[in-house]
Amino acid sequence: MFKLIQCAENTYYLECYCNTGVYDLGNGEVILIDSCDHKKSVKDLDKALEERGWRVRTIINTHCHVDHIMGNKFFKEKYGCKIYSSRVQSALTEEPAVELNFYFNGIFPRFNNEAFFEMIKAPCEIFSDDVLPEGFETMLLQGHCIDHLAVKTPDDVWFVGDCVLAEETFNSYKIPFFGNINKSIETAELLPSLLKGKLFVPSHSRPCEDIAPLAKINAGRLSSLKDYFYNICENKSLEEILAFADGDLELHLNEDKFAKIGYTVRAIMQALIEDGKIAARLEESRLVYKKL
Ligand SMILES: [Fe+2]
């Protein structure tokens, strides 16, 4: 069972795959930051709320990825709470088919399955500062996805979502999901000066009092991935690049990983194009990358 951990006077998080923030408003209501990753963690969080007599007033989603919004519909139906995210992410949270089709179209029928979407989708409104009580702070952080939202509670605890990932995630996935590589590196480099707080809770890493070491790891690992793909991409198509990396980095690709890692590798190629280091050329009906 996933436990609700108190990490400051009124700030808690459910220690699950997607650390889900809970802020006690003191009147029997709580604000959630994200809404868990799985039906099991949603159930455990709701049990912890019931034990304390808490009702969900508001959910703030850091972004639309399914491992952050799994409880949206459940909590909306149970408590009638409002759900918010940034302008772009609120649209994608409300219609998860859009986001998932970016990665899985042509690969997985189950991600074009209306029943799956119906299980998770709930109305999501555009966040504005007046949604949260005084003392909260938010910041848009680019890179992992467009307009990813970080939230600070009045206890000075930042919930930073997926703007940085755990070193273990880089070690196990080798190429974890990032939608815009150059913006992710810039965000990681600026993070220690952008966010001031007593505690930082990443969604998929242990909470820490200093975000700088994790941010440095993220910037370094993403820069290394750019260097790696620059070195192997000459005259190769995306599928040839992925096939080479699969053997070389022991990615153990399957259809699911092909979709997710392929998305990040395209983002890495885009970053190299932005840097002026490579170009994409169509040759004999193949899109291949060329060093400049
Ligand atoms: Fe994510």
C-alpha cells in the first residue's frame, strides 16, 4: 500500500510511482498536485484522504501524461472537484487521445481505444493564479512537455513534476521521455535559480532539499545523449538510428519502447538541427540525417 507522507506542516505526498502532492487547507479540504499514476495508487490516496476526513477541492495537473492524471475522473466524480492545468496541458488532459496519438498511432490499437480514454478523461480548465489560495506559487517550465506546470505550496515545498527525472530513470530507460531537449537542458540549468524552496518533490524521484544536484545530472545526461546521437546519425534514417542504438545501448526495444524512445530520439535530432549541427534530408524517399 502506498503511504501518505507528511513533508511539511500542511504538505503531504503519496509516495507512489508519481509522487502526488496533497495540501491540507485546514477546513477538511485538500488540493492535489497531480492525481496518481494507476488505479491502485488512486485507491490508496483516496483511502488516506477518507481516514483524515478530507475532501478534494482542486486538482492541479503538472502536465497531461497519463501517469499524472489517472485519478482525475475518479476524484472529479467523487468530490466534484475542479481540475486545472496550463493552457496547452489542460486541452491535452481533457482529451488524452491527442497526446497518445503523437506516440502510438500506427503501433498500438489499445491507445486508440475509446474505453481507455473514457476511464481517465475529465474536464480540465485553464489554470490562473486566482485558482489557488494565497501562498501558493506556480511556474511554467518548458522541456519535458509544452507549458509544464510546477507548483509550490505555502510550506515552501515545490512539486516539480517531470521537469527533471531521477538518475535511476536515466540508468534504466537510457533515453527517458523529453519532448524538447534544448529547452529541457535550459530548464535544468536554470532550475536552482528559478525555484527557491525548502523541499523539492519530483514526480519520479526522492524529495530533496537541494534540487541543484539532480538538475545538473539531467542537464549532463541530456547533453551526453545529444553527443551520442550526433556521433551515430550520419546518413541514417530514424529507424536505422534506433536500430543501431538498440544494439549499442541495449535498449531492448519493443513496440512500446519504440514509440516512446522514438519520440525522444526525434526530439534529440530536432535539438541537433536547432544547434545547426545536422540537417534532415529526403533521399530516395528516405528521411536521413546529415552532419553539417
Ligand atoms: Fe511526464
